Amino acid sequence: MNKKDLGLLVLIVVVGLVVYLRNPLFLSPNNLANTANLIGLFGLFAIGQGFVIITGGIELSVGSIIALLGVLFVDLVGSKGVPWPIAMAIVIALGLLLGLIHGLLITRLKMQPFVVTLCGLLIYRGVARGYTADATAGFPFGSEYPGLDFFVARIGGVPVSVFVLAIVAVIAWFTLHRSVFGRYLFAIGKNEEAARFSGIRTGMVVTAAYVICAGLTALAAIFFAMYTRSVQPSSQGNFYELYAIAAAVLGGFSLRGGEGSIVGVVLGTVLLQELQNLVNLLGIPSSLNFAVMGGVILIGVLIDQQWGVFRARRRIGEIARAGPQQGG
């Protein structure tokens, strides 16, 4: 755990203490379980967003993918009678395909990530609404699907989504911080042209980052569909991309690329859900949720920018001090 992660952890504890002192219900078992479940759900696609951001890219279609794939999962299982494991495999495969399309448009056709994913945001939301004729997709009343309750189950009072997030986070940590692929991602984010000249197949690596992001988003879409038990395509996943970006930025991922920590993005997700819980428990109008989110992103970007300036100045100072010594 680096200094940024440690500072974020301290902030989480301080905010939690403040909320508890104002409202002791913060530490009630039910509230902790509900908050932990949301951390698990949002953490899945926030980690995926981190893989994209570290390359210097952005994924704005996360929320719309969650809506579209959530609708498809509920429809396949509830209306089409497809066994849920097969429906799950189909949905995740579609998610991976969307990530592949995004990656190829960006790397092969040289389109800007912002443009590609913004178009995806609009297209997938429109397809989801058109697929259901703007109606809510849900399971038939009284229907039962053996094994499907796994997605909303609790083990020892802890939601399954938390365990799934823990597994994904461990795999992502080793992938990003202990593998050659991870080193390639960092190298591309810092200087893609230099990475290309050093022999890294930058197009393939960047595409893989978008595939990972969309795959984790597809998994989150299934959990969200089961959490709500129905999917309203016009509202499901609205602005979720902001949550993912905010969690990544808070966790130390630089929007310039080349920096990031899996531990940090998980802690960033925890802090965001803690702030959402703060809004609910302290009676702050829910309409201010997005104001809180915007403020968090702004502060995170400002800190990241100032940190980058500080590091650049320190590096220049070290070079200046080393110059006279080498000359002597």
C-alpha cells in the first residue's frame, strides 16, 4: 500500500467516524451489509475503468452497457427461458465483444476514446430502450430460478458481491502490478510512442484494456439486474461511468495515464459509497448526490494535477543539482 492508498484509508476511517457520531445507524449490521453490497457492485466496473484510464483512455459507456446487458440477461432468463448460467455466459461474451469493438475503433481507426465511448453511451442506451419498447424488463411474478439467488446471497452476513470483488481485485492486482501486461499498460500510459518504439504491441494492449473493462462491466450488469430484480432501460446505470471515473481518480489513477493502483480504486469505491451513505443518513437531499460526486472528481483531479506539477519540479531540481556535480 503506497502513501496515496494509506491517506485514502485514513480519510475513509475519518469520514466513517464522523457519520457514526452523527448517526449511529451507520454501523448497524443491515446498513453495513447494504453498503458493502454496493461497494461490491460498483467496485467491479470501477476496476475495469482503471485498466482503461491507465492507458490514457476513458470509458464513458459503462452505465449504458449495464442497462443494455441487464435488460438482455433478465429477458433471456425471464422471458426466453434460457438457463441462467448460459444467459450469464452470453451476456459476458457480449460485453467482451463490445470492449473489443471499442478497442479496435480506437487503435485501428485511430478514433478518440472519448468519441467512441460517448457514442457507445448513446447507442447502447437507445438499443436497450428500443429492445423493451421503453418498458421495464423483469422476471415473471412468482417465478423461481434455482441457483440464481447466488447473486444476492450473503455468506456469514457478507454479500456475495464483496467476495466476487475481492477475487477480481486480487487477480487485477497481480495483472496490473506483477505481470508483463501490467508493465506494458503503465508504459503506454506514460508514453505510447516510446512504448511502441520499444517493441510493445500497443494496439493489442490498449484493446485488451477495453475488453477487460467491458467484461467486468458485463459481470456487474448481471449483479445489478439481480439486485434490482427489474431493469428500467431509461434509468438503469445512469451516470455510473462517473462513479467509476471518480473511484479511479480518488484511487490514484491519473487521467493522463501511466499511474494507478488497484488497492486505490477499491478504496476509492469504498469512499464514494460511504459518502452516498452519508447523504442518506444525515438527511441531505438526494438531489445533491451528483453535486457531491462532481466535487469529489474535481478535488481528485486538482490533487492529481498538483501532485504531477510537484513531481516534475522536484525532478527538474534533482537534475539541476546533479549537473554541476557531474561537470566538476
